Amino acid sequence: SPAGRELLGASGFTADYGSLVGAFEPQSRRAFCGVASSVIVLNALRSAGPRTLQSALFPDLASEIRVTLGGMTLAQLAELLRAHGVDAAVFYASDTDVDVFRATAQENLQTAGDFVLVNYERAVLGQGETGHISPLAAYNADADRLLILDVAAYKYPPVWVGTADLWNAMNTIDSASGTTRGYL
């Protein structure tokens, strides 16, 4: 939207934006938000050479079927990225706070070549009741808003959300893991 473009233009935290947009692809299956987010990061990190595909991300068919049917937790997302050579640090919302998250996002979004993936409950943002994973692409300090490149692009466009609102959406319990959601 024009307002979204204005927020992006006024943001000083866009080091990851270009590479993420260049590597962006929507999730290919309903529960593949973590898969699509991983593929985006892998392709953004490895801009040269063949692209990683969502269909080729798993070590075996059983893992692919498990994620197809049930999605993935934050820990499983980190494991998947580590299996592809990425240094992935897990931050559960219950182990940190909104100020630490904001500072981490700001630092990350000023540095090219590292990325933040967020795992949040959509319902807290008024989007429907399900957990979701997508990359952060920018931060606007004046508005205290983060740009989520939503991989469920068939239904949700990229969206600017308040940092506290996103934090609250991450600080919810993931029923599959019994832990809070968070970010990598």
C-alpha cells in the first residue's frame, strides 16, 4: 500500500529487505510456512548457484509428510536450518521480553546476511487462529513497526505490525511443543 511503502522508505532498518524479496516465494502447502521461510533464507544466503526448493528441503519423505500434516515448531525449524548449514539461534518469548526482541530485530535488520524468522499466533494479530512462521524484512523506528513478509501470500500480503503486537503474538503457547513461540 502507499502507507506501507512510506513506512519502508522512512525505515533505516532494511539491510535484509532486498535479498529477502529477491528470494521470496510463497508457501507451497498449507503447513509449509516454516519450509517456505527456510527456503527464502537459504536462497538469500546463497544468492549464487541453484535455488533450494521447498520440495527438496527434507532429508526423507517421512519428515516432509510430518511437516505437511502438522507444521513445525520453532525448535524443528532451527533443526531444519542447521541441517542445511545455517547457524540458527532459538529465542523463546518466555525467555526474553519485547525490548530485547526489538533491539535484536533492529540490530539484525541493519546487518546484511543474517535474518529473523518469527513464529507467532495469527489470532493475536486478528488474522485467524493458527500458528505461523515468516521472515522479518524491515523495521520503522518512528512507528515502532516491523514488516513481515508473509509466506501465506495467497491470503496475506506483506504487513507492518506493531512491535508490541508481534511480541504478544509470539508470547503464546505452541500446543505442539508446549513452549512459547518466538523467533530465530
